[in-house]
Amino acid sequence: MQCKIIYLKPHSSFRAAMRSDTLWGALCWGMRMLYGKDYLEAFLESYHTRDTDVKPFYISSAFPFLEKNNQRVPFLPPPIRPVEYYKESAGKSYEEEKQQMRRWKTAGDNQWISKVHFEYAFCGITQAPKQLAGNPAIEVRPMTHNTIDRLVGSTLTANNRGQLFHTEERYVLEKERKQNAGLYFLATGNTDLLESVLRLLEHLGIGGDRSIGKGRFDMEWEDFDIHEPSDANGLMALSLYHPNPEELSKLEKSQDPVLNYKTVVRQGWKAAHNKKPVLYFEEGSVIPILSDKEVWGRNAYAGEHEQGHSITQYGHGFMIKVKIPTHEN
């Protein structure tokens, strides 16, 4: 699979978890600031019809990478595997079983696995990769804040005490602190538009507390290719994935052992109110190959804005083909 990889080198922490819906929402706001409301509406419509001057782009969630001696190593989430993952397959010789188990155990139970180990375990690459030094981590740390009285500019006092609240901040690092670390995400489609908007967000930041420097980054673009096996039996999501009705109907009827997933409900904010909750398949979820189409999932309706327009939440699946071991292969 060929696409673009966008490396984000953080200046500081991120308030937001950089999942595909959050990234896409920030990109839409940046697009409106650059090109105006009408352009943004045409962009949103482009996901439903091709009869627009603006073309869509499709993105993954953000994952960590490590960098040492100017060499970057992207990491991916491991696929969610069947219960029978470690069962022996009937009819295979001892050497075949040993080789297959060696591949599968490459993934282990780590939260992240490097691209080369991912391709070896799930994408049919035959040459065993060298063991890499270092593991990335995204640490979540609580930060304490004062509530400010905007009338006088000092700490808000209630019940004879200051009012404190806590927020979460996310730091991307290498566990042993020996390598540089950052985030990256993948993109296809109208990447020229994506790059122009990201140039703005480099300076503005993504997520909360942007006014004090949070969420800012430097970015670098490269061509990216991940091997997809010719005998693939599944599609793995590298983004949050909201199936369209046709896909959902087929998945509900599927008895394929490859189908393994986790779900998450995402509910953002509009002004001081919640958006409608949206149910997603999480990153790493695997579905059987239902067709050879390139675009999966759909954007979700997440409520109405006070200004009278509907709210759209990103839901397209950024899928790659994988070979998942089951008791049948």
C-alpha cells in the first residue's frame, strides 16, 4: 500500500489523543480559517459525491515513531487476533509450525510494534527483522490548573479557597530516553490540501491549551509503502472506523474467524454541549475482506450546531491488508 507519511515532531505535550476523528476535526477548522466556510462545506460534501471541485483526503490515527541517527522507525498497533491465535494448525509439519509461531510471537503483546516486525508477522515478508532497541510510549500526565476570575484577573475564590481543576497532557517518548520520539499519521487522497492546512496547524497547534504552546509541532512528509500480502485474509483499521450500513450488515452476518474488533464510543463537544455519541471500531480491529473497494466506512452525523448546520464526525476506515493466523490456516 502506497500513501504519504506525515511525521509530527512535538514542541511540547498534546492535550488531545491524536486519533483520526480529532485530527480530522482540527484539519476542518484549519481549512475554514484558510479557505472559508463555503470551501469547507464543499470538502465535506466531497465524501458523498464526486461532483465537487474539492476532493477528500483520508487519514489514519497518529502513532509513535522513534528516531536515532536520522533513521525513523514507525510503530503500528498490533491487530486484534482470534482466540485460536496460538493454537496449532492441523496438517503442518513441526518445522512449519515452528516458523509460523516464530512469526506470530514477533508481535507479542506489546502496545506498539515496529513496521518491519509488523510486515514480518502479518504481511508475508519472509526475512526475519533484526531486534530493535527501544520501545515508544505515550505517557498521560495530570496537570493542575487554577480557575481564573476573568473580572479581576486573579484566582477564582469560592468557599474561601482557590478552585483547582486537572487536565491530561500526553507526552511521546522512548521508554529508556535514549532516542527521540514523535507522532506520525498516514494519508491518501487530496494530500496537497492536507499539507496546506497542516502548515497552518504547525503554528496554531492541535487540541486544547494552544494559546500556551500545547499541541504545536514541526512536520515532515515522505512517501510511505507498507507491504500487503497476496494471500491476505483480513483488513486492519489504522483509524477509528464507522461502518456504513452495507458494511455493517455484512459484518453482522459474518462467521469469519478473522473478524475481531474492539469498539469505543466517541463523544466530542460543541460549545458547552455534548455532540451525539458515535460508535467506532478501534484501531487494530480486523474485518474480513468484503470487497476490493478502496474507501471504507462513512462520516457520522453528530448533531446540529446552534448556527443551523449539521455536525460531521470523521469515520472512514484507513485499512491495510493483513494475513491473520487462524485455526483454518
